[in-house]
Amino acid sequence: MTVGAFSFRNEYDGHKLETSLEQHEKLMGKRAKTATADRVYRGKAQIGGTEISVSKPFDKKLSKYKQSKLRKSFKRRAAIEPYIGHLKSDQRLGRNFYKGTIGDSINVMLAAAAYNFKRMTNKWKSSFVGFLLNRYIWHRTNTTSSGRKASNLGI
């Protein structure tokens, strides 16, 4: 689910992290302790009180546990890329059809909302089909071949 979406005006990727962390703090109510980022953010080990983890070959000084934790966080970060691809292709985020910087922001918000709506309708659809199937099976087991309920026949 998309919690927050933000539009940038042709800004270098390395400069977006600070504003993203500020938006995270506004939405969640607290500052993030760690952030996992691309190699674009090299050189910055910490922004505010947030530690920045950048994927790179591990030092021999790190324990196996710490390496495992970092590897898992990098995999979670990599899982975001297909999500961005779906937003660009399915929700028309690849091209902006609105004018100006406000139009950019509107386009991002509408794409994020459409993606969330699509995910929720798919979840509701699967649970609704399960409900209907359950009712059908219950109805079949509680009726006879003549269509009357078994309890009305005195059985």
C-alpha cells in the first residue's frame, strides 16, 4: 500500500532523501532510525538522526548477523522497484498530463490512490468470491433435490 507519494521537479536523486525523510516524519509521527538507499546516496552516512545504509560489499569486520540484516534490508528496498514500474505503466505515471508543478503533484497522488484502490478491490473481490462460494456450498448441503430445506421435511 502506498503510504506517501511526493513529486520532485527534475531533482538529482541524491538530494531527494532529506525531503523524503521529512515527509516520513510528518506521516508517521516519528523520525526513521535507519533508511536503506541506492548507491546514489554515497557519502552521506547520516541525515538528521537517521542512519543511511547504502548497498556495497560488506567489510570483513561485520558479523554474519549484521551482514544478514543488511542483506535483508537491501532486498526489501529492491522490492520497491517493480512497484514503481507498475505505477509508471499501469497508472500512467510515466507521462504527466497535467500542467505545472501542481499538476505533477496531482498526477503522483492520483496514481498512488489508483494503485491502492486497485489493490483493495482485488482483495475485496477475492473475499467476496469466497463468501459466495461458501454460501453456495452451504445452500447445496442444506437443501434436498426438490429444492426444499431438509428441516421442513421432518428429517
